[in-house]
Amino acid sequence: MGSFSIWHWLVVLVIVALIFGTKKLRNIGSDLGGAVKGFKEGMKDANGEKPADPIAQQRVSGETIDVQAKEKTNS
């Protein structure tokens, strides 16, 4: 009762493909892959390698960034 056969999983896969469509499932897969890749790069940065982002380097070093902000107007 607690285990499913291969046929149960195939039926579930077909239903999911019919509901979401193959294009949307492919996009979800590529987004997930990009997120995992970004996570791995973040872990490399945390393990001692220098960050590639210059803004992150400034935050790490404690420097203050002076910027001018423009007021947003409703048009």
C-alpha cells in the first residue's frame, strides 16, 4: 500500500505533462538548473575565493558608496 509501481509514476508524469505542458516543464527545469549553478558559485565565493562582483567587494571591505538619488515623479 505504501509503494507505487512504475505504472503509477508514469500515469502521474503524463497527467503533469498534460496540465503544465512540456514547454513550461522545460523552462522550470532550466530555471532550477540555473539556481543550482548560482548556489554552487555562491558556495565557492564563501569558501575563500574572491567575489566577482565589485559591489560585493566594497561591502566586504566596509567602504561607503556615495550616490545621488533621483526623485521619482508620477507622469
